[in-house]
Amino acid sequence: MLMNSKLWNRAAFVAAAPYASHFLRPEGAAEIGAGGARFCFFTSCISSPPSSSRGESSTRLSSVDTTLAVLEMDLDPLSVLRDAAAEFPPPPGKKFSYGTAGFRTDGSLLHSTVFRTGVLAALRSLKTEKVIGLMITASHNQEADNGIKVADPDGGMLTMDWEEYADIVANAGESNPLSKALEEMMNREDIHVGSSSGKVLLARDTRRSGPSLLEAARKGIEAVQGVIAEDKGILTTPQLHWMVRATNKGSVGSESDYFDTLSRAFRLLLDLGPSGVSEKGTLIVDCSNGVGAGKLTYLQETLKDLDMEIRNAGRDGEVLNYLVGADFVQKEKVLPQNFDATRDLGRRCVSIDGDADRLVYFYTGQSVNESKPVLHLLDGDKIMALFASFIADQLRSIVIVTDSAVGHETFAPLIPGYGAVKFGIVQTAYANGASTRYLQQNLGLEVVLTPTGVKYLHEKAAAYDIGIYFEANGHGTILFKESFVHWLKEDGDSLPAVEGRMAAKRLGAVSELVNQAVGDALSGILMVELILRYQGWSIEEWDTIYTDLPSRQLKVKVVDRSVITTTAAETRVKSIPELQEAIDNEVAKYEAGRAFVRPSGTEDVVRVYAEAATQELADKLAREVGLLVHQLAGGV
């Protein structure tokens, strides 16, 4: 009995069996036969082997002229997938959930999930008819962990519509449950396996579990008829996302292209900057003993104008993400290993994380109240403020509109031939209130809040002609709408003022320098260093643009976190009005007070955030709000 056409798998039996997949369903082939088996006869002249990039699991075939007889049999592709999946049984009792970071857990437990995510990525490629990415990393997690996440055709994260599929496929039982889950998904998405081709770019970070997990992912991808896996080797997460985006836009999308693009834009921005300004001292980089060390070393060799000292490069037994990295420095507010408060006093430092998609700057300075030097952290909020100020300056050089109703400059520029330029800043409720006030009151920018999660921030920022988003943890980027980039590059030279033309060129170069797919620590470092040169600022001077309000976060354990639902970008409790009223009353007692609560996405706790004029007041406000949650939301 014939299967539904979308579930056909054409098994080719040829003299050169290992190469059958390259000759399936040739254009113009003649078919004869009926019923359960059909024959396809065609002549194929192979003048060159199938191409294979570095690390790609393809086999090269010597040049040969041959007549191939292909027997097409009614083999259900789901049976092929089921047989391939049998090599990677799911760990018993383990449930996986695909979130912003993809799937993450102990690397030894991930092989089944990685295989299945490879299948998912292959099907996504067939659905979109585009190249998809698959990155094996656990970012800032400990060395023993690993993870996998999918990059969509635009280089961004997997669309939220498919996250449910990822969960279903990852958690399906062996054999029939997995087949059923895949069949239902293919039917719903109208995916025709065997009728088109696809490609998935694979990469990993430096974790020891990476090679075996990458092999599992490759087998998952290539278990789907017509889809090939291209191994891009060891990359940062942002590099892979950049390559996926570039490839789908028609570029080669190689690692060398990535570095060439960043280097070219950096040099152009240097040339377009003020003369006689150089960087103030060597930048010291904490590479978290991860993949970023080698990539930054290459950049340093390429860009002679960039003076960096690289530490925590993962040599001599140094452990990935252990007492190092952006997450450690930002959360613990202490120096990473191999840094010394006295020896490095006043020096400009930056930490990136294990897969180089986050960055935070820091320095140590003397304090009047402390006998020892203290750490000063410049997190994602302050990086975003620096970026926003620079972009605003460039837009001022092009056009400016003053809104007297609010008493400060606001950006609503109208450009002839383009129209209104929308420039906006996107934050979550966890952004420090001082940063929000600086962006709104000092820079006059539109600031909007989204729920917690990069996927929400990115989506909102992409709606602007220029949208900037960052989380305090150092993950963020600047997004440019393609129509605006086109205007900058094609029509920017027609602006009447010289400074306006220069500003248009600078913004065009920034759109090349800053990763348009995801947050990227490498391009972020280059951007920060450029702006500091433009401004002639030291890191201490940058730090003074505003002073963070003290804050405190804590968790309250509850019977059921789902009793709390929120609104207004998670800043207001919707489900328990008396709780929100009580929080409002408490906040009103504190100078510069602000507080909100939200349910955890992973455990039965409610997260509390509070800030106030002093640390003592912030701590007290957090405790009082926590007590209110305990009393009114079922605390245990």
C-alpha cells in the first residue's frame, strides 16, 4: 500500500550505493512500473565529486560516467528515522524543555535530544527552503553541561511556533511515539520529505562532549531524506548565527567572511572618526576559558589598531566558566580568576562568556569608604546606554526634531525619500531604573519593555528602523531595518551637510560591524572600543554617565507558581489584585522605589526584584514584597 506522498522515501540501489542520495529523483528521469515498486532509469555523467566543506560529512566520488538504475521502493521515511534514532535512546525519567537557550543539561544525557533536534532542524530546512543552523553549546554553564539550539533562516532563534515541536520530539518515547510525533508535525506543516533538499550548518564550542554530540546531530540531520549537514567546526554561537543569515542572503557565509566584515567595518569607522584620538591603554579580556579566546586572538592579529591582553584562554588546565566569564562577574560582582584588584587598578577590562554571546566591562578603583580597591561593573544596561548615545549623535547630525511637550529632544526624523525613522530602545523590567531614566530623560529616546527573554527583546527591536536591546547580563545588539540600511548606503551621500553624510556612512558601517542576528561579544567589544575612542573617554568617564540604583533579587517558594500571572511586561500582577495593590503601597514608602514579582519559568518560586535609593532600602523593600507574596500567593 502506497504511503501519503509527503512521507515517501526513495531508496536508491545503485552500483555506487554510498552516493545514492546525490542521484535521487533526477530531473527528466523516466519512470515505469506501477503498484508497490517503480523503476527509474537515467544516465548520469559525473564530472566532479559532490562538494565538501571543511568538516562536512560528505564523501568525494571519483569522476565516472555510468548508467544508473534506481529502484524506488515504498519505504516510509519515518521508519528510516526510527531506525536511526534507535542508536540514541532517550535517558529514562528525563524531561526536556526548549527555551531561549535551547535544550541544556549534563552533556552525557543529551545524545538522544541532540539527534532529535537534528531531525527537527532538517525538517525546518525543508519547510522554509532555507539553510538552518544548529549550535552545540551550553554558553555560560559549567563544563560538564552542554546544549543545542536552532538558528532560523534569518540567523535569529528558532521561531516560537516551533518550540512546542521541539519539546514534543525531544520527549517522545522510542519507536512508535517518536514516529507519530514526527508524522503529525510533518502533516501539520505540510512538509514533503524526499521532494526537496535542505541544509543545516553545524558548529560547537570547546566542551569535551562536543564532538560526540555533533556526530549525533549530524546523524539526525542526515536521517531526513534530502538534507545534508555541513560541519563548520568550532565557532562562537554568534558566528554560526551570522553565517546562517549571510548564507541565506546569498553570501558565502564563511568564518573568514565574518572576520573580514567585522574588520572592514571597524577600520572604516576608525577612518570616519575624529583625528588624533587613540585608545586609552590596553584592553584586558577575560575569555572565560572558552571558544572566544582563539577568535579574539585572530582578530587581534588582523586589527593592529586593537590593543588587547587576553586572559583565561583555556590553556594549562583552566576550566571553562569556572570562576571566570561574563555571567560570573555580572552575577557575583567579583573579579575573575587571574585578575588582581591592585595590579589591574583602573585598567579597562571586559569579560565574555563561554560561547562569546555576552560581554560586561569592569574596572577596579579606590573607594573613600573602602581600604581595598572595589569592582565597578558596566553591565548590559550601561553598554546599551553607550551605544544609544552614539547612535543618537549620528541621527542628530542627519536631522533632529524637538518635542517641546516633553521638554527634551525626541527622535522623529523625517528623511526625504525615506520617511520617518523610528529609533527605539528595548529593555526588560530587570533593567536598572537609572538606565531607563538616562535613556528617556537625558537622550530623549523611546524606551519600551518586553517580558523577560531575548526572543521578546529581539522581536520588538526588529520593528524599529534602528532598535537596540540589551539585558543586564550583557546579551544584546543593535538591529537595523534593511530598508534603512539601503537608504544609508545609497542615498546618505545626498545629504546637504558634510557631517550628515559622514554620520550616514558611520551608521552604515555600524550595521556591518554589529551582528544583526544575535548578541555577539566580539562585535560588541569592537563597538565599545570605537565609541570610547570617538568620545575620548576612559572607562571611568563612561561609568559616570549615570549611577545605578541599588537593587536586590530574591525568590519566594510557593505551592503553585501558576497562581501568579502578570501583565505590562511582567511588571504588574494580574491574577491577584490585592497583591499588586499591596506592592504598590509598599513601594510608595521608599525613595526611588520600584518592585515587581513574576513566577519562575522552571520551578515553583516567585521571583522578586526591588530597587531603591540605597542598598539598605532596596534590601528592605525586597524582603517586604517577598513577605507579601508569601502571605497572598501561597508561600511555603
